[in-house]
Amino acid sequence: MRKYRTQIRIPGDLADWIKERACEEHRSMNAQIVHYLETQRQQEQKNEEAGTKK
């Protein structure tokens, strides 16, 4: 799997929320963001397979 390094700017309150969730789930902020993105992608794929669009 190829990995890309990127920087993003997010609002402070959103960063705090991600940091809290990452701590609760024993992940880094980066791993938490990747988890959220993968979860969203899986949900979208399920919706496409079911013939629904968001």
C-alpha cells in the first residue's frame, strides 16, 4: 500500500475532538483520522452497492 504524507488545516475545536477520540481509542490523531476516512469510505461503498446515494 502506498502512503502519502500531507498536511491539513482543521479548526481547533475539531482537532481537540479528534485528539480526545484518539486518546480514548489508544490511537494517534493520524490513525484516528485514517480510521474515520476508512469507515466513511466503507459506508459509501455499501450505499453504492445498495443503490442509494447520500
